[in-house]
Amino acid sequence: MKPKFIWLVALVLLVCGLGLTIRGQKEASAKINWEYKSLFSTSADVSYVLNGLGGQGWELVAVDVTADRNGLKGTTYYLKRSK
């Protein structure tokens, strides 16, 4: 009788796990719309600006140290947040 009970419990856990997996996939497939922002700075200390943007929901996703269109050397920060 004990082996049948163990198999029954295992089957119930398997079915519950499968249900949670399917539910998670449906929630993960929901479309998220993003908006993007770039910030160019020649200053090394832009933490106060980035902290302010973070407080508004912006997330830093990339940093590029290059020159802008006018040949000015600096850093470009790329940010995104959900709409």
C-alpha cells in the first residue's frame, strides 16, 4: 500500500509542477513595450543624473565610451523602462 501512496503523491506533484510551468510561460510571453533614452556626457561623475533617472524607472542597459558627432569625447549611457 505504501508504494502506491508514494506514486500517487509523485503524480500529484508532477501535475502541479506542470501547471505552474504552463502558467509561468503564459505570463512570461506577455508583450512588454519599452521606451529608450540615451544620455551623452563628457563628465566622469554622472551618478547623480543616473540615480535620478533610476528613481523615474529608467534602467541602465549599456555604456559606450566614444566621441559624439562633433568629435567631442565622452560617454553615452543607454537606458530603458517599460511604458
